[in-house]
Amino acid sequence: MITSKIISNGILRALFTVICCGLLLFFVYQIQSIIIYIIISLILTLIGNPILNFFKHKLKFNHLVATIVTLLFFIGILFGLIMLFIPLILSQGENLSLLNTAQIEKDIIQLIDQISVFLNDHNIDSAKLLKDSNITSKLNLNFLPNFLNSILNTISSFGVGLGSVLFITFFFLKDRLIFILSVKKLIPFSHEEQVLNSFDKINGLLSRYFIGLLLQLFIVFILYVIVLLIFRVPNAVVIAFLCAVLNIIPYIGPLIASVLAAILTMLSNLGSNFQSEILPVTIYVLIGFWIVQLIDNNVSQPLIFSKSVSSHPLEIFLVILIAGFLFGILGMVIAVPIYTIIKVIGKEFFPENKVIMLLTKDI
């Protein structure tokens, strides 16, 4: 018989559970930066494990030395990327200073005037478009000094984050076996073999996936550089790198990269004639980028991703598409790793299921 005491106890337990969940979510929110550091460190660890094994098995380094060299390898790549951006920062620093904002506004207004002439020549009412958008009245670059100060604050925060990520990654690489043994003690004995097998397969597949992703981005980067150098776009390497990084976002990223490349190409030629110089170069760059994206979408991306995670290209496409509809851009980025983890766990714990057997036959 249900009494008032049982009901009140149930309500109190439910209330206590809700409060605990709320406190847990609040705690997670407060330490979200640390969680992000750990996730980045895990990704670096997955990428670094094959490199670490290469130094250990091929070059006969001991484990500690191999770990340090692997970490130095990551630091070297980061340093190279920073050095890549220094010429761009130095070349644009003068234009971004307060003393030159008037000149920048003048150049942009000149560019808008040239666009207006081009639109009028093609029977498009540019006056109405510019009046509706009210671009020239809104054009004010005096915010740039404050923007630069915010960049300095971001850089200092980035330094703290970078140090934290490198520190965590070092111990993930160095003490990987210790962590596995610690987790092993927490696993029920009946599922120990399944969990450990899942961990090993997930580690191997995701390591291959992230290395494949880096290879894909490198191929796209090289092709973008070639396109930009052909049309003599200033700071071609930096622009190509920024656009290549956007390819991390499947399908949508390349479109954003095309728009970014067009904008940066136009800004790099401020002061030139719009119709005879800026517009043709921008169109040629866009065509070149679209050709690169066709190559990437139809050749390099399906081959690299399907091989790295042992999934059919159509399967990968549908997973990314569904994740994009459900969770947006973030879902598209993490879709393949999460799907791979689910497949491995399904194969280990439900090997007799026909659907799982079909999806995991190559794992």
C-alpha cells in the first residue's frame, strides 16, 4: 500500500536527484575549459601514438625519450604555423593601426564605388542596394585598436591553454598503460575483455582517422596554395592554410573557405580597378577553389576517410548529413569519430545483431 510517507520519500529522492544533476551540470560548465583541454589532449594522443610507436620501434628510442620527441614534434608544427602568420601580421599591422584607418576606409569606399559602377553597367540598381544596406555610413574602423587589445588578451589565454594541453598530452602519451590498468580495475570482470577490445579498436581507428584528416587537409592546403600562387594573390600560404582548416567542417567548410578566399583576394587588391583586375582575379580564384573541392570531395576525402575508419563513403556521407541536421556544424565535425566509437562498441557487445554485423563487417 502506497502511503504518504512513501510518496514524500519518492518526491524527496527525485528532488535530490534533480539538484545533484543541476550541480553536476553547473560544475561541468565551470570547468568547461579544462574539459576542452582534455579532449584536445586526447585527440593529440591519438595522433601521437603512431608517431610514438615509430620512434620506439623503428628508431629504438626508450619510451620517455620517444614521448618527449613526439611532443617536440607537435611543438615544432605549432611553431611553424605561428611563423607562417608573422609575415601577414607584420605586413598588415601598419594598416590596422589607428593612424591608417582613414586610408583603409578610403580604399574600401573606393572599392564600393567601383562595384557600383560595375552593377550599373549591368543594369542593376546599385544606388538602391547601397541605400538599403547603408554600408558607407556604417563603415567605421576606429574599433580596430580595441580589437587588437582583445587579440592580445586572447593570445595570453591561448598561452595558458597551450601549456595545459601540452602538459596533459605528455602524461597521456607517457602513462598510457598506467591509465589503461587503472580503468581495467573499474571494469566488471564479466565485461573486461569486451571493454579492453573496444578500447584498442577505437584507439586504432581514431588514430588512423585523425592522421587521415591531417593528410586530407595537407592535400587541400597544397592545392589551394597552387591556385593562389597561379593568380599571384598576396599572402597565398596564409590564406590557403586558413581555408584548408575550414575543411574540418564537412561539406559546409569548403563553401565558407571559398567565400573567405574571395574576400581576402579582393582586400589584397584594394586600390586596383575593380572591373578589370579585382573581379577577374576573384572569379579565377573561386573557380580554382571549386576545382580543388571537387577533387577533395570525390577523390581524397572518400578514400582517406573510408579507409581510415573502415566505412563505406556513402555511409560516411549519410552519417555526417544526419549529424548536421540534428546537431549543426559541431555535429558534422564529430560525427565520424562518434559513429566509429558506436560501431566498435556495438560489434563487441552485440556481435549477433544483423544490422551491426552488416555495418561492422570490415572492422
